[in-house]
Amino acid sequence: MGRWGKLTKRQFRWSELRFETIYTTPRFGLSPYTGKPTYREHGRRLGSMVETTPYYPLDGSSEMIEKTYSRQLEDIYQDLFDGPDEIASWVKLVEALHQTTAQILACSGPVNKEVADKVQNVPAARVNRVSNRYKNYYIPIVTPQRRSWDFVPPEVIRPLAVTTVSDIAIMIRRLGMVWKDFKPSEGLLRAEGNETTISSITVRSVGTVLEMSMHNLKYWNSINELFVPSKNADMMGFGILPGEDALGVCGHNIGTEDELLSTLHNIDRKTAETVKSIMTTHHGWTPGISDVIGMAAPMIRLPGSCIIRVPQPAGYAVGLTYQEEGFVVFYHRLKDLITERDSKAERVSAQMRFTLLQYEELRDRYGPLWEDQHQCRINRTPVEFLDDLHARHTATTHYFTQLQNEYAFGKGGQTFRYTDLLYSHIRNAVNHFSDASTSKNAQIPSQAHNNYGMRRIAE
């Protein structure tokens, strides 16, 4: 058990004239980041004495490393998993989570200077005081739990740690691994990635037991492998698209083709049938669905963080608005439309002019960083740029929220719900988009270069 072995004790049972072995192992979980241990009441002893259980965040700080009986980050960087081969795999998991979380926090802001100085491969780690601003940072925690070896079945040869299916599923995914099999009800769990394998077995009187085999887990050398540490990002990793509560958008299951078609069927039956017919000849191509991710989900990136990578909820998440061509062509066509209407003295809505202004401000201020989507999809994107986009997204959400409240009970005989706009976009993208209606392949080259002489970084 590594340094956790220090907590193993033997106590003599006089009634049985023998020793009982009491050992301590961690219980893993996820909790909002507070920067310090938390204590939760779980019972009462004598009088007003309150019994509490400590929960230690795996944040890479020296204090938490000592309390979780792990090695310091410097030792982990030199040789992550030294020691005998028969060491319990959860000891390795504790150290891996310490290191990964420390790097995430160094990129995100809520980290003390002691950790920032130790974390490697992080550009300009900032030191900020942990506050309520970071309550949405969900990071791994452990709490020590004492157990008796008397109740360990003979099939188990190493002490076991405990966690829930949902927590271990999220933590393993954050370590850069992919679940190849995930059927908890059948006891079948298997994950692979970063030279690491996790497999499950069913043990009598215990349940499902996971064993992790690590070889050379050096995934942290690339910051771009880190995921946003939030609930919404974790949901996307399992095919659940979170909805923006402020706009009345509910979550949607889009992880598989069947779930996607079921979701579309609830929106519009004709749309679902059209997508199903397209997927029959072009497997995996679902026009318009990629736009839903940005239109339905809340802002998943956390304030002050340069980490923007989120798990892809489905294999068809890449679409027109994900590409540089979509951005540039949209801008030029919007500009041409406004120019044409102005020349004819026709009405141009304030929203159209505002959208054009926002685009030009971002392009003029950030140049290729805005239009070249490959640059703004990596975790090394400047925080100032991301904060600007975050603020504009918040302002847009506020605009639609106000509009929705204003027309909630009908105004001038009109009503407005954001979900109507969202579903209308899906129907039009699927049923009226020329490529979709003729079942063309999604990979047909765009004519954006010829139409508008789109800027290319290579040139």
C-alpha cells in the first residue's frame, strides 16, 4: 500500500485470543475545489462531541500530498511509479490524480505559489486566491477509511480502495483514457490509453473490482490533453449534452446514433426521418447537429482558465461552424446582405449590425486567433482572448434571457422562447440545407476560398 501501510495496525481480540489487522485505504470522490480539507459530520459521540470525516483534495500541494501519503511532485516527475510490482494500483492512481489536478489548477488560476513552482510544462502559471469563483472546479478528493482484514474475501490479495461508478468513470477519463467497455450493471468495465489499462473482475461478496496496470503514464507533458474540470464537461464525455438553464434548454442524450435520432424525434419527426435517411448512405453524417452543441450548452470553459478542451459527446460534433470556412463565409455574406439592404434603403435589424460589429472587433483585435479555429481550440490559447469570448457569450445569454422574459406572456401578440429558435435552426439545417437535401457527402470542399478569397495562414 506504499505509505498508506503506516496506518496499518494490529489490535488484540481477547475474546478470540488473536490479533485483528486494521488497515486504512482511501475512498475516492469528486467535490468542488476549496483549496483546503473539508470536514463533514456523519454522527455524534458523547454529549455534544461531533464526529467528522476529512476529505482531502488531490491538488498537488505539499499539505495534501502528506495527508494522502503520496510522494511529492518532484519525485513523481522523476519516476512516477517506483516500488514493487505488487503494490496496490490505487496508490498509483492517487499520485496520478495529484499530478494531473495540480497541472489543471496551474492552468486555471486557483493554485498556491508552492504548487505553481513545482508544476512542469505550464506557461506562466498564475497565482490567485481560492474563492467562490472556483466552486465549479470539480476535482478528485479522498477520505481515509479504516477497515478490518477479517472481512476481505480470500480472492482479494491486496487492500481495496472504494469509489462510485460515476466518480471513477470521470476520473479515469480525465487521465486521458477511453472507456472501451462501460457496462456497470454487468460488471464489465475496461479502459485504455496513455500506456495504461484498466480491467474489471467480479469478486464474490464484494462486487466489481478494478485493476489498473500502468507502464509509463507521461501524458501530462502535453497541456492539450487536459480537460475542463467541471460537471458539464464530464457529462459531455458520456454523450450527454448539458442545457443552458437560464434559457430553458434541457439536456439531450446524443452519444449514440439511436439517442440522437430519439432526441431529434422529440424535436421534429420529419427532421429525424431526414437525418436517418442521410445516415443510411453517409454513416455518421448529421448536418446541423454540431451547431446544437454551441447553441444548447452553457459556457463550459471556467473563468480565468486557459483549459478549453472538452470531451466530444458524439462522433459527429464537427460541422460548419467548427471550421474556419464557416466563420469567414458567414461574415462576408452577412456584410454583403447589410450592404445590399443599405443601398436599397431597406431595413436592417439592430441585431444584424451588432453581430457584424462583434465579428469585426474580434477579427481586428485578435486576427488569425479568432478566424483560425485550430488556434483557438487548444489549451495554450491566451487567457485574455478566452475571457473576452466568455464575456461576449455571457452578454448574449443575458440578451436572450431578457428577450424571453419580455415576451413570456405575449407582447404585441408575439411570444419568444429560445428553444423555438434552437429547434428551428435544427429543422432548417437538416431539411433545407442544400447539401443535406441532396444527401451530398459532408467532405465536399467548400467554395469559400473562391467566393471570398478567405485568408489562409499558410499563405
